[in-house]
Amino acid sequence: MSNKANQFIIKDFSLQCGAVLPEATIVYKTYGELDRDCTNAILYPTSYGAQHSDIDWLIRSNSILDPSQYFIIIPNMFGNGLSSSPSNCEDCGLAESGFWFTHVDNVRAQEQLLREVFKVERLTLVYGWSMGAQQAYHWGALYPNRVERIAALCGTARTTVHNKVFLESLRTSLTADPAWNGTRFDSIPDRGYRAFARIYASWAASQAYYRERIYYQFGYESLEDYLLRGWEANYRRRDPHDLLSMIDTWLQCDVSNNSNYQGDYYQALNSITAKTLVMPATTDLYFTPEDCQAEAELISNAEYRPIPSIWGHRAGNPYQNSEDEAFIKRAVRELLTEKNGY
């Protein structure tokens, strides 16, 4: 299999919001080789603001996902700027126009990709962090017989009310910029990006992280330097319409909001049969350990194993943090050696 990024196009793809995309595009990248029986596939969906090149650092033989043993597919989430998104698709809009993507849309498209391109009927693991974990839960609930294991890091199957307040603060910070005309941006929202990045930075790491000034270890000269180069510059790489689109998806996240479960959240979680590793960070401020543990208790074959870290939400994507990386690697490798409990 080639490791270059590829496109998968679905004609006339119906979205949950009621819109139909004449051509829905998923950009994806693969790592490793698919075995003859198509039984070694791992799906690794993207997180908020991330594209496949931002999260594939952990696909190494000495890290969390080993491409010498598994065939790993990263499908880029709708709205992230590579797959169908407001920035590259004239048929894609924002919530102001009644348009949004949901994780049901993401997972349905991913399922079609796996089945039609790779002939994969069963996933050995769905591994996801943050919004990737949300997609992993949706996979487990929508296709319970096709997912053997789930590793859900720092994410919930339904966006909590408190989490929605955080998301609304992000959305409002961007759209408060003078460049916003009520439906889209007429120019670059410089003030919006600045406010957005600082709100995000305040939630994504814990109070202890800032108290210990961990960011100085990575060459930042001051807190402002860290906020500017470590956060604002990162989000300025993304089109602001795409940032809003992904927020809309996050706001809509509810594993039971689909025709299968019709709003029955408890039934949706009870329907997940995959061996599920629920791994929040002990200091995550918006996917809290309490919220994650409550969901773990509703999944029959779940193990709750929090990451003991002061890195907050970022503990689940520890590209700068070898201690948390080692903790996650041990847990995931144990999960992959266990039978799924069927």
C-alpha cells in the first residue's frame, strides 16, 4: 500500500443536517501493510484542528501504534480543510445557513471507504483522541459487530453542557471579529484568531501545567511567546470557516442522535460491545475524568484507565511528553493483546 495521501469520493452523500453533497471527499493516509485476511486494520480519526500529518507522529514501531504489525488508516474529518470543508467545497456551509457535519456523517463515510477501497469488514481497533475519541464511540455504537477494540483518549460520546459553553466561547471569539459579516469572514479575523487561541490555551492544559511553566522546556521565552507561537500560529494555519465547521461538529456530538438510537443515550452506550479503553487525563478541564468514567460505566466491556498527568487535555496527544506517551503505549499494547470479549 502506498503511504501517500489519497482521496475517496462519494457521490450524492446525504448528511444528517439534510444537505446532500454532490461529491463528498475524504482525504486519508495509510501506514503499514494490510494483511491478506484484512484483519489487522486500525482506524485513527483526526481531532479538532488536526490533519493527518499533525497526528501521525505516534505511528512508529517504538511508539503507540506500530505500522510493522498493523495497517493504520487516518481519515481526515469533514471540515478539517483536507476532506470536504467550507474552505474547499462550495456546497459546504456553516450552522448560520443550516449546514453542519456530524460524526455520523464522518463514520458513515469512513465505513464506505474501508469497505469499498480496502475490503475491511472488521477493525481490530479504533484509536482516537478528543474528537477522534468521539468518532471512535460512534463507530462502536453504529457498527458494534465490526469493531473489536476502542481506545478513547480524552473524549466523550456526547458533548456535555459545560463543554458546549467552552465551544460557544471559541465560536463567539472568532465571529466577534469585525471581519465576520454574519455568515462568513470577509477578511482574515486577526483579533478573532488572537482571542480564540488564548481561550483554547487556557482550557487545553491544566493549572498545574502553567504553574510549573512547562512551556519553558520547549524554548519559549515567555508566556506570551508560548501563546503566540505555540497556539495562535497553529490555528492561523487553518481557515477560520473550517475552525467554525469543526466546532459545529463537536457541538452536535451525541452518540444517540441517529436513527439507530433515536436519542436513547444509554442504549447507544450499552450497545457498544468492543473492548473499550476509556482514558481521560486526570487534569482534563473539558473532557473531565468524571464525565468519562460515567460513560465507561455504561459500556459493558470497558476499562477506565485515566492518564495521571498535569498536561490536561494535551496528555492524550503527548508528542512533547514521553512519560504520558509511555503510559498510553503500555495501555494500548495491552488492549491489542487482549481478546475482545465476544
